[in-house]
Amino acid sequence: PTRTMTFDSPSAVKRAVMAGLGIAMVSRLTVADDLAARRLVVVPVKCELPIRELFVVDHRQKHHGVACNAMLQELGRTFEL
């Protein structure tokens, strides 16, 4: 039987995997340092990955810095916002 666990942060997921509790699907950016240090390894999967909904929440009158504007523009191009 398959069992699932729920964690409140990516670091909690990484600690559970490093403790040998199982495997996880996370963003590569979340584990880049751990992969480089060989604390974690990538396990190739040949299955359809789950679809995730992403939402961008913004305040219309808030001033954004250069980095935030660049991120919003890239999200708009990538996901057709």
C-alpha cells in the first residue's frame, strides 16, 4: 500500500528523504545544493507528472523593483498571464 506524508516546507521534505523515509518530487532549485553535495540523488521517473495550478497575487498599486518586474514579465510570457 502507498502511504503519503504532508510537510510544511521543502526543507522538511528534504530532511525526511535524507532520513530514509522515502522519496519525494520537488523543484530542482529546492535541492540544487543537496544534489551538488551528493546528499540527495535524482531518481528518473517514466510517468506523467502531476499538474499544478500556479497563481500570481499582486497589488495593483504596489511599486515593484527591477527583479520583481522581470519575474512578473517572465511568468507572463511563460504561462500566458
